[in-house]
Amino acid sequence: MKKYSNLSLTGCAMIIILFLSGCKKALDLKPAFFQPTNSTTETQLTYQLAGAYNVLTNDAMYGQGLWGYLSAGTDEGFRAGISGTTTNSITETYSMTTTDAKLLSFWSSCYIGIERANVILDLINQPDMQQETRNSIKGQALFLRGYYHYLLVTHFGGSNGAGVVLRLIPTSALPTDLFIGRTPSAKVYKQIYSDMVAADSLVPDFSLTRSTLGVTKDAVEGILARVCLSWAGFPLNEVTQYDSALKWSTSVINRQLHGLNTTPYTTSNIMPIPKFTSPAYSRVFINNMQNNGNRLDITNEGIWDASFTSKSNNSGTYANTGIPVTQQLGALMGVTCLNATSIVGYSSGSYRAFPSLYNLFEIGDQRRDWVISPFIYQDSGYNTTKYPFFGLTIIDSLGKGIGATASVGSYNPDGSIASINVDNGGSGYSNTNPPTVNLNLLFYNATTYIRPKFTATVVGGKVVNINIVNGGAGIVSIYERPIAKWRREYEINNPPVRQQNFTSSNFPILRYADVLLMAAEANLNAASGNQALGLEYLNQVRRRAFGYTNISTPNPIVDKTSLTKQLIMDERLRELCFEGQRRIDLIRWGAMQQVMQNLSNSIATTLPTSAATSVTISAALAVTNFLSSPTKYMVFPIPDAEISATNDALVQDPNW
């Protein structure tokens, strides 16, 4: 195993929260170097803890990897423009090799974090300091060591549970000629669990910090639930851990320090778009874009964020501190805006959704059009302040009807419209003079585009159906709509000039909706589970998704009546898509191969022939490569560089 010492912290920038007698103390943002020593002080320990946290902001971690190239390659979506021949493809196209630099960077980043945590734990009892502060630092270090091991075992642990290298002491304490092999995944999980349980009694309570930027008791227990669910699934299948997952997720819920945001968010007048209201679901992601980690009124849904404190209105570093900006949320995954000087901020809009995800959202689910943007910002040559929608306008010829809305449900391969959803029937429409229906378009192929034609069926003054007279052709499809959970127009900068390729967005490693869904799953599978209670947790997530503010009251309109594995799988996809959970979920459920086969079948029938070549290739590439060798691509290979560095003590996964 390579030694990692004297490692610069300039690759990451964040604020570490230390809790002293219920107060918050923020570390300085000046550049620092992590220097393992034989002695330390309280001040040095705080910097060393910052170093352990800062790994989270590496590109291979939450700067891009764990929401992008390391987590893509599922039925959520794809990255347009990837040909499969570049080193940036990785799991997005399953074209990686054992020499892939991105995989090595992820592997190394996790072990850097582990090394920094081990140094802290080795020195924690040396300084003269208040015991409460010592406990807080120790607890956070224990948790981070466990979390980095968790990331490693879930990605590199092997399909046979061969495991990863378990590191519990600093490299300086190891003989220089000692080469360490893999520790079985079962033992790694036991150590992760032990570290996190120990941390639970040491870290501060969220009620004291009211911050998502550091590890609190709720963060520890929520991640413990996630760890136990992974442990209970493939490849170890330790099903007794469902009871542990139930214990920890229920503990977070019963503490009642968190909840789901249920208040819609109205944009301010300063943004270059018309004032409009976003669904309550959007608030946690708007918080991320605005670096809101300490606001008492809006952090109740967030539990733990990877914190990116750098502003994006500079040349790439934070206010002359020498700490570079690393976050690409919003700039790479965000509403498309190809005008680099636009006030709303540049975004390539590279990540797109599959129609299977779009269609999984039920009519009225407000999450769909927030996750999968119904608009883009127009490029140079157009007015960037326009707010064009992909959608339908229902016009009453008598001028009486109000409120009816509809959206495209699905497309045929030639780009024609195959089905229309009536999202809201409105009221006051004429039964004898049906309204006309117009399609609002931003993009279409001028040489092949044919305008579709529709008629509407009205019953009792409501639009109940949109009838397709002519589906048209060459119309923009779901494949060309960007993923827009994190939107750059919500960034707060002064002056309002944004860096082209980087943002200051935090990343939600854990939020309350995830805890509710984990509790639902644990209740379904645990020996001590209560399925009725689990169903209620899941229905609370659904009620918020459909815009209801009273999520604790049963709602027959949106509530499900039976808790099943498929329902949990679908609801987690709708709620948590593009948050880095889907691939790990599918693997632990043993569902990855079947889901990818279903996706392949869906692509074959929905990919428009009019789509750009880059879209056509990118959308099909990952699923085709994965299905060529499912067992192999279920896991990441151990990087060749690490095997060489350990004199082959590390053994490669047999499929690689």
C-alpha cells in the first residue's frame, strides 16, 4: 500500500465545524498542508480534521466522480457526447480498464482520507484540550475513516466479497517492507460499523449545530442505516443487518430534528427569468447551489453535505487563498446554457435522462420537471433571458377555460409524439368548442420537422384527453433534455459573474428523504419490521412530491396501499436520482443486470432517429458495454498501480 504523507490540502476547500459547548467554530480557509507528526496541538488537530474532510471535495469524490462518472451507467441517464474512446468515460460507458486514471484517483482519495483520519486518532490524546472538543474531533475522524472504507468496499469489494485493504493505523507506524492484501468485505463492514457506532456517542447533536457542513449524530446514524442496507444485500447478504438499518434510520426519524421541505420556493426578481414558483422538492438543491449549510430555517431536510465553499465568480480559486474550485454541479450537470457570458451561468447540459426515468414519474409528480428540465437557455444569437418550455399550451377558443396543462408522455423513434399526458384538466372549457393544443418547441430539425396536430376531449369543462391527430416528426425528445436538479441561476454571487466551468454548490451526501426511504425498506425486510409504518414513511415522501404540505396525513390521491420491493426501488429512483445512490442500490438489490436489460429494450424502441449522433451513441453505449459482461462490470477493478505497489499482495477481482 502506498504511503500518503505531507499531502497538500489545496485540492479541496470547505469549512469544518467544530462544536465547543454548543457553539460553532469555523476553520480558516487559508491553504494548509497535512503533515503527520509525532506530536500535535489542538490547533493542528483542527487542521488535520479539515484535511480528512477536504478529501470529499476531490474531483474523483463529490467534485464530479460520485455523482458523475463513477455513479453513471444505470437507468437514470447518460452523458451526451461520450464516444467510449476517451479516458473520461469510465462507468458512464463501462469502457474502463485496470489502468484507468480516474479509478486510481478515487481509490487513492479514499485512502488519503483514511490516512488523515488515522493520524488524528493516533494523536488525539496528546494535546491539552477540553474533553468535549477532543471527543468531537475523535468522533468525526472515526466516522470519516469508516465512511471512506465504506466507499471503497461498495465499489472495489468484488463480486465475491474479496474486500479491500483495511487501514487502521498511520502508514508511519507500518514497516516499510510490509505489503498488505485485501481484507474480506465481511470484516471491513464490521470495522466500518464499529467505527461509526463509536463515533455516534462522540459527535455533536444536530440540535446544537444546525449545520449540514460537519458530521453530527444524525449524519452518523443515517449513514449507518445506508451501510447496513449495503451489508444486507449483494454480495454478502447478511440479512440480519436489515434490523440494524431499521434501528438507525428510526433513531434519526424519532429524534425529530429533520423533516421534508414542503414550502414551494419563489424566485427573486433579480434573476433574468420571469418570477415563478419552484416545487418544495427543489429547495434542498437550491440550498446546495447557495451554500446554505447553516441557515436554521432551511436546513431541516439536509443532514450532511460535502461542502464546497469556493465562490465561482473568479478565475478558479477562492479569494486569492490558493484553494482551487473543484465542483462541477450546475456547470456539467445543469440547465443547458452555452453562452459563457450569460448571467445565468454556463452549463454544458451534458447529463440527460432516459425516457424510462421520465415515464416513471406519475402525472402530477412535481419532481419530474425539476429533475428533467423542460427548458434550456438559448445560446448566443438568442435572448438568454427567454424561458422556453418543452410542453403544450391548451387554448380555449372561447377564452373561458383556465389552468389546463399537458406534457409529452413518450416519443416514437422518428421523433414523433406517441402519447400525451394531461397533467391538469383545468376548468371552464367548452364541450362543444374544444380547445386547440399548441406544442411549444425550442429545438427541432429544420429539415425533418413536421408540426404535430392535436385535438382535446373535454368533459364537464375539464380537458380529459389529448388526441394525437398527427404526431409530427423531428421533435426534440427526452434524450435531449438536461438533468437540472442543481441550477446555476440560483447561485449567489457579487458581482453577478460566474466562472464558466465550476460552481460553489454543495453536494447532499445524506438528506432526510433518503432516511425515510431507508426506513421503509428496512421495515419491509427486517424481522422486527412494521410494514404499515414503512409504507407511511414512503407515502410521506410521495405526498411532498405531489405538492401537498400536510405530509403526515393520509392522502388517498397519491398514497400507495402496499409496501413492496419494486415500489421502494421505483420511489428511490424518483426521489434520489443523480445523487449517487442508484448504482449501489441496484447492485445490493441484485437487480443491476435485469434493469440494464430492460433499459436496452427501452432504448431500442424510444431512441429518436433524428437525435444527434453524439446522443445516439452515448445513450446506447453504456448499456451495450455492460450487458457484454455484467458480472465483470458490476464491480470496479483494483487499480494496477496499487497491485504493483504492493508487490502483488493485492489480488485482482477474478473477472478482471
